[in-house]
Amino acid sequence: MPKASAPPLPAAETAAPPIDRRLLLLQVAALVVVTGASLAAIPFADQIRAYPGPAYLALFVLSIQSGALFMLPGFGWAAIAASAVAFDNVWGPVLVGTTGQVLGEMVSYLLGVTGSPWIQRQERYQQLHGWIRRWGLLVIFAIAAIPNPLFDLAGAVAGAARLGWWRFYIASWAGRALKNLIFAAAGLQSADFIRQFF
């Protein structure tokens, strides 16, 4: 006698979850505000280069915030790109910004270590957990190097998988540095275009 097939899941369970419009609006607002503030600093590039300490400190603090805020990508990259234009140099902004971003990212890693229920409720938790268990540091590096909102969750999953904080830090720093270098170089290449508006 043929086995009865399992009943199909209701449409509500199989449908993709709706996009949280408030979160999307917050993402766009954060990106616009920080990008605008970063671009507004470009006309003061000479003063910034003369007194780089406060500017680098501001970039470092902003980068920590961008790494610690869950699912809010964008404004950390914008600040690094604009800083590269202001300093006429990619290396300083990339090193400072990347270090700050990864320090901020340790918040989500620690959430994973402590077993926060926030992690298991995320839609892609199981998929990321499997990838990290299988490929470890390569997954962290790849997700960090590609602009996407999944890196916060990947950090939490890495913590839950007990990947090792220093291994997580190195892999995520390397991936983010590569990505930030691309954004900083793009900002520097477009410097003349940006400056014509100021």
C-alpha cells in the first residue's frame, strides 16, 4: 500500500517573510545621514589633514557603531570612502575603519557565545550554521568581503559555533579590509567628481 504523502505546508508557512519596512527605512535614513555628513566634511579636507587625530577618532567610533548595529549596513562604508577622499589616502581610513567595524561586530559574536534566542529566530540561522561548521573561516571571510546584511548574523552564528574569537576577528578583519579598500579606492577615484559640488 503506497505511503500517504505529507500534507503540504500552509501558504503562510512557506511564503517568504515580509520585509520590515521600518528597518528598511532606518537603513536608508542612516545611510543618507552619514553619507551626507561625510560628504559635507570633504570641503574641509585641508583642515582634516592638518589635524588628523580627531577625524580618525570620529571615523573609529562611527565604525564601531556601524559594526555593532544589527542589519544596518552602508554607513560604515560611506564614512570610509569619504575619509579616503578627505585624506587623499586609502590606507589610513581602511585600517582605522576596518578595525572599528570588527570591534563593533564582536557584539553579535558575543550574542552567539551567550546563546541569545535572537539568533535562532533568524531566518538563515540554520543555513549559516551549516556553512560555518563546514567551511569555518572561509565563510566568515567571504561574507565579510561582500556587501550584505548577513554579516551580523554570521558573527552571531560563529559565536554559537564556538569558532574562536581571535579566528573570527582575523577572518572578518581580512574580509572587511578587502571590501573597505574597494570602497575607499572608489571614493578616491571619484574625488574630483565629488569636489565639483563643493
